[in-house]
Amino acid sequence: MKRAMVLALALSVFSTPALAGWADVLDKVQSQMPVATSGSSTSSGGIASSLSELDASKGLKEALAKGTQKAVASLGKSDGFFGNQAVKILLPESLQKLETPLRLAGQGKLVDDLVLAMNRAAEKAVPQAAGILGDAVKNMSVQDAKGILSGPEDSATQYFRKSSGAKIGEMMQPIITKAMDSVGVGKAFNKLAANPIAAGLAQNYGLDLNGYINAKAQDGLFALIAQEEKSIRENPAARTTEILKKVFGGR
């Protein structure tokens, strides 16, 4: 019965789209449910095995909200990708072998312009993933939450990737296509491909830059979410609310 109450309330509250209001949503869940009791035994993962289902679910959802908010905010701005060497989108592998000869031939700007444009397209697309990430939280069961809490340091991130990766890719595809036009990806690529050094290889590979940027944008997003999740699990200073301290404090 308690499980049904938690899930029903979470589903009703999390029906509101948009990432910006997740903190308010979590507060509503917390304020509308009775406090459950918990014992003192612990699981092999270090989290209290008798931790109430509500606490486990709320704690994980706060961690996910915190991690996704920070990741989206960090990447979805100018230089979010381009200025972060950990997630910066480089030339596709099939074109990387062209970089050195192009630079030696004094055509390095062709490479630089294309790399910059690809990263700008990703920066425009990533914020649009917020609604799908919210749906992933809404559909998470209490058992999913407790399993993730006792799993590896990126368990929640992997849940996101499995439940939402394909949807995020589909959603970002038209946005990236539009962004590619607005930031000049096609123009930059055409200039590079028109260079005699690059023309043959670029045409032979039939590159799908749209799909390449989409995949790299997702990789960057999930990498930053995983980084924040790891910090919350391991760094007490990153647990900014009482529920996060309670749920993750046993690790």
C-alpha cells in the first residue's frame, strides 16, 4: 500500500514538464507523504537496508535532479562543449587523419571552424533533453531507486542512458539539424571537403555529421551526469540537502 502511495504521488507530481521546477517537485513529494521509520541494519553497499522506500526514492530523485541540472546548465551554454576538454567534440575519426596535413598546408582554420561549429550545435541541443530526463524520473519505480542506490557509482546515470538515450537522440536530431545551419556546420564542412587534400576522403566516407554530433552530445551529457552522481556519493560537501545526507551518508 505504501509503495502504491509513493508511486501514485510521484507520478502525479512529476507530470509537470521542464527541468527548472524539479526542486519544487521534490519538495512537494516530501511534504505530502508521512515520515517512514527505518532501522539500523546496513546492506553490503553501505546504504541502510531498512531505509524507508520513500527516503530511498526521494534521495535518488534529488541526486538525479541535481546531477542533470548541473550537467545541462554546464553544457547548454556557449563553450559548454567547446571549452570543456573532457567532452569537446573533435573531428570524426575518419577525418582526424586529415588534420595534420591540412594544418601543414596552412589550412588549419578549416579544421578549427568545423570543430567550433559542431560544438556550438551540441550546446544548442542539450538543454532540450530536460523534459525527457524528467520523464525518466517520473517512471522510475521504488525498486529501481533502491537498486540504483546500492549499485555502482554511475548506476543512476546508466539508468538514464538506458531509459532515455534513444528518446533524447530522437528529440535532439531536428534541433541539431537546425543548429547546424545556424552555426554554419554545413558551410564549414563544405569548405573543408572542397579542399583538395580532404575532398576524396570526405566524399568516400559519406559522413553523417548530424548523427555524429548527436551521439557526441549525448556522451557529453551522460559523462557530466555521472561525474556529479559520483561526487554526491563520495563527497559529503556535495550533499546539499538533508535527504541526500541521510541516503548517501552511509557510503
